Amino acid sequence: MSEAVEHAEHIEHAGHHNKGVALLIALLALGLAFTETLGKSAQTSALAYNVQVNDTWAFYQARNIRATTVTTAKEALEVEAATATDPGRKAALTKKIEDWDKRVKKWESDPEKHEGMKELMAKAKSLETQQEHAMEQYHNYEIGSAALQIGIVLASASIITSMIVLAWIGGGLGIVGVIFMFCGLYAPEFILHMFASGHGVPGH
């Protein structure tokens, strides 16, 4: 009789254990769904910023090439104007030089339209910062997703093997995954920079 009672208690205990692990797996899967969704969003944002960065730098380069070309031509006209003897010719050259000078200055800085090289450089650098932020978010979410996936596997294995320690390890990895998820949301640079500084080049 005592053996039957003991066996029944063992089955009941295993049932409670399985229910607890099943709840743990459900929570881990929920965390994984959130983390992967956020990771996909961060990856999409990083790619979009990358396109904008490339377009902005291309626009900057086009402005720079045009400014350099016109500046070179303007300098040649300045030499010609300095040696011109005909007043009409000299006046025409001076007018052309002034027009080109205004055009080059507008290409260098255009606060009104924000299409000068100064404004384009500032915009490109700002976009690069946002791209890096999105990529750091993505890396945090990727690490968090990996931890949650391994946690689900270990928790599932604990049901099959009846090894409670696997469920505990799985739960611990789930906590790690959630930490990385929140770091990705609110402080994506924190953990990654902490590891980078810990393994950085001495003296830097």
C-alpha cells in the first residue's frame, strides 16, 4: 500500500513539475516573440538608415565635386580678370566671378534648404549615429533571442528527462534574454560597450 501511495505522490509531483515547466516554456516563448519582433524592427531601421546615409553622402560628394570644379574655374577667371585691359571684359569677368563665388558659398552652406555641404555632413553623421544605435539594438535582441531559445530547449528537455536543474537553467537563460531585450529597448550601448571596454586595447 505504501509503495502505491509513494508512486501516486511521485506522479502528482511530476505532474506539478510538468505544469510549472510548461508555464515557464510559455513565458519564454512569449519573451522570444517580443524579442524577435523588436529585433526585426531594429534590423529594418538599421537598413533604412544605411540607405539614407549613403544617399546623403552621395549628395554631399556631388556638391563637393561641383564646388571644387567651379572654384577652380573661378580662380582661372580671377587671373584673367586681373590682366584684362578692356573695361567691358573686366566687368563681365568680375560679375561672373561674383556669381560663381555666391554659388560656391551656397553649396558650402545652405541653412534655408539644408542642402549645403555643411548641413549634409551634419545630417549624414546624425543618420550614422541613428544607424549605429539601431544596430546595437539589433545585436542586443539577437543575443536575447538566442538565450530565450536555448532556455526553451532546456526547459523542454527537463520534462523529458525529469531533471529539474535543466528547467532552472532554462529559466535563468530566460532572465538573461529578457535583460538583453530591455537593454535593447532602453540602453543598447550599455552591455555591448561594457564588454568592449573590458576586452579593449590597453591604454585606449
